[in-house]
Amino acid sequence: MSPRPFASVEEFASHAGQDLGTADGPVITQTMIDQFAALTGSDDWTHTDPVRAKNSRFGGTIAQADLVLSMIPRLMDRIFTVEGVAFGLIYGSDRVRFTSPIPVDSKLRLTVSMLDATAKGDGTRVTLKVVVESDRVDKPIMIVEPVYYYVHGQDESESDQS
């Protein structure tokens, strides 16, 4: 399914208090976990040693929560796009909760809603609620309230081409 297009920041912001959609994400493989461990140093045996982790309370390796957290912005691109912005920035997060371990070979699913949108300076600050689920866990694995800042105007990369 194609992402839902919003023609402007104003149109996007008018959806405060509403669901924006759901999208399937990737399967979190052991290779992804191992690559993230090598990149970040998050190489605890619960992530990188399948043999040892098999006998743990998790029954196998688990993904680093930060691996999944770092995937959220690009996975949201599957749900919506916002046109008419010079650029968008990740402003931060109001809340991040890792509510369950993430078993290896989990297929992710995201549900996104907009909590708030507020005009600020030359843009709009938008607070979202992202619920990440796994096909291998009965409850959400992560609940995040990321904050984005969208600057109104023409995409700056396009203006450089004229």
C-alpha cells in the first residue's frame, strides 16, 4: 500500500487527535541484530549469542530496542508523506517505552497517530504516538511519542537545482 500523502504541513497538522495509519515493517533477523551490535557496541550475549540465549528466559536472542527505535522514522514513510515542507527534523521524543523484549525473527508492525500539532516559528511541531508490535509477542513491544519539526516552504534540495 502506498503512503498517505498530505499536500501541506497545514493539512497534516489538521489530523491532530487522529490515527494516521498502520504499516508492516521488516523481520528483525539475527544478521540485523549482529550488524547493529558491531556498529554500536551493543553486543551483549542476549543479542549476539544464539546458543547461550536459547537457554535464557527469552528462549533465543532478542533485538536491541535501539535498533527498532532507530527504524521508526523510515518505517513511518510507509504510512504517510508530507509535501510542501522545506525540510523536516526529528526534534526529540516526549516518551519512549520498551514494553517487551523483541525476539529474533519478529515481524514488525507500526501504528501511528497524531497527538498534537502546534505552529512554532517558521514551522509546525508535531507529536506522534507510535505503537510497534511484533508477530511473536502478544502486547506492544514499544510505545514512542516522537516529536518532529516541519519547516514550511519549498524543499530546499529542489531550490538548489535552479
